[in-house]
Amino acid sequence: MDLKKLFGTVLTLLGIGGPVYAAILFGNGAGTTKALIVYAVLGGIFFSLE
């Protein structure tokens, strides 16, 4: 597996994982608004970079 495919896979997983983690925090009521926004935005950025 070449580096470009590996990097794309990592970015895709981070892009999916960020909003999912933000949704879990939101559902549990454990996350602050700032943390939820940071995880969701970073996930969106990582997903769009791929």
C-alpha cells in the first residue's frame, strides 16, 4: 500500500470519527459546546481533505 492510499485512509477514518465522537458526546450530555464544535469541524476538515 503506497503512502497516498494510507494517508487517504487515515484522513477518511478521522473524518468519519470526528463527527461520530461529537454525536456521542452530545448524546451523553458529557461534552461542552466548544468540544463538540471542535470535533465536528475537525472531522469535516479531515473528511473534505481526502
